[in-house]
Amino acid sequence: MARHRSPVRNWIEYLPARAAASILQCFSMDQNLETAAWGGRMFYQLSSKRRERAISNVQSAFPEWDIDRCRLTARRSIENMFQLASVDAMVMPRLLTPERWPEFLDFSHAAAHLKRLMEDRTMLFITGHCGNWELLGYGMSVVGYPVAALARPLDNPLLNNWLMGLRQAHGLKILTKWGATPEMQKIIENNEHIGFIADQNAGDSGIFVPFFGRLASTYKSIGLLAMRYQLPLLVGMAERIDGKFSYRVHIQDAIEPEDWADQEDPLYYITARYIHGIEQLIRRAPEQYLWMHRRWKSRPRHERRGEQVPAALEAQIRSLPWLDSDQQELIIERSNRDSLGKAGARAVS
């Protein structure tokens, strides 16, 4: 948590949030979602920095799209973010209950994989900032598959305690990032499940794997955890349906310990494969991805130095069986091109 925050500031942030949550109950769900979407459209217009970042990221991920489609996807992405934060998060505890969840959650596309969560064995449940990542773990717990989710606590302790209480109302357990390792060990020993939002930028020291045709820094911890305890991974998302508070759960991939057992670099394989799974999920509903966040901010060392892709990294990329040779070549060429641009910029300066 942030230090030296003013108690007055905490209350100034907390009280309007509680008031807004109460006001929401005076209107229908469809009205609230439309109001939140309107707020997202206003934010899209007024925040030029975040708007242009979102559009640029969509263009990078879908170079074959025209600019109008990229702008529309970026705008709808921000609308979806506002709906998640101001509507869905508030109504989940009231609507997603053990009695009512079938009205709002469709597990039919994931039933075969979800049965595995009933086994007496820990699984790592992986998602990204796509669909409703908060609802996914919450919904799984309501249905009867309790998940412990790793999350960063909010800086405002009043908001943090309130929202954590809402999220943990029906069995979801929140692990703060600070000191979570001992808790995760206990969870694994008890054969419980752990959920991760796994598409954050991991900084310059992360492991760089392909994501929409470009290398993206990704945390090593999930792959290392899977390798240490021989844990399978499920990659999934909760996709909003028809713009309503209605979701369909998809499981894109199930990664088993035997899948990486014979890999020359198992950590790279695991990390690249679940990131590929997240990419495939995003392609289902690009407008439901958080394009505004800086996924490609950090760059690999060779790009920062203006050098070509190292032979070891090229071999890692070429070892990924879900990429054909043309896709592998494009990723390597893109990194070399970015590196050349970096070197040129440094020479000019």
C-alpha cells in the first residue's frame, strides 16, 4: 500500500464511490451499462494520451485493419472498462449468487475443462485483461470451484477493504502481491486453485515472448510455479454477450506438465503458450481487451542496445510449434526493425 496517504483524501475517494454504488440500484442494469458506456466515450474523447495509446496498440496487433476499425475497437475497449469498473463490479455480489448465477453465466463452452477443477489437484487458472477478468474468478467460486486470485491492493485502504469484501463474498480468496508466496504454498498443499491475470508488462527483466506478432515482456513466476510443483494451467476468459451483464466462459487451452517435459526451454515454452492462449481469447472479442494499458512498454535488451535478435532468442521463437515459419520470421523481423529504429534514433541524438 502507498505510504503517507491523507485520511481526508481516502474518505473523499471512498464516499462518492459508495454513493454511486447506491444510486446504481435505482436504475435498470441496461440503463447503468449505457451510462457507463457514455462515460467511457467521454473519457475516450477527452483523454488524448490514452486514446492514442489504445488506437496505436490496436493498429500494432491488427495491421490489416483500417484506421476506422482500430478507432472503434479502441473506443469500445474503453467503454467496456468503464462498464466493468462502475457497474459489473458493484452488482456481482447481488446477482452472481449460488441460486442465480445460471441467469448470467454460461459455462457450456467450458464444461469439459471445468470438470478438471473438481480433481484433487491444484490448477493454475490464467486469464488476461480481456472480457471480465474480475468476474471470472468470482464466478468460478460461486459455481463451486473456489479460486485464490493474486491481486495488488488498492492504495486507498477504505476502498480496498470495501471492494475486497465484495469480491470475496462467495468463496473467492484474494491474495495481495505482498507476501503471497507462503499463502500460495499453503494453497498448493491443500490442492486448491490459483488464478492469475497474466498479461501485465513485466519490465526489462521479464521473459520476452510473442504477443500479437511482437515480443512482450512477461513475468516468469507463473511458469516457474508450474514447473516447481508440476501444475497444469487452464487459459480462459469470461466474454460479455450482447453488451449486457451476461457472460460466456471460454477455456482456450489446457497446458499439462507432460507438454513441457521434453522441451529444451520449458519456462519459455510455458510462458509463450499461455500468452498465445490469451491472444487467441482476445481475438474472440477485441473490443473487450484493455488496449489502453502499456503491454509492449518494456523492450528486450537487444532492442534497447540497437542489436539484432540474439541466436538464443531466435531459437526460442522458432521452437514454438503453434507458430508457422512465416509467423516466426515476422516476429524476428519486427524485433530487428524495432532495434534498427532504436539504433538510428541514438545515432541522430
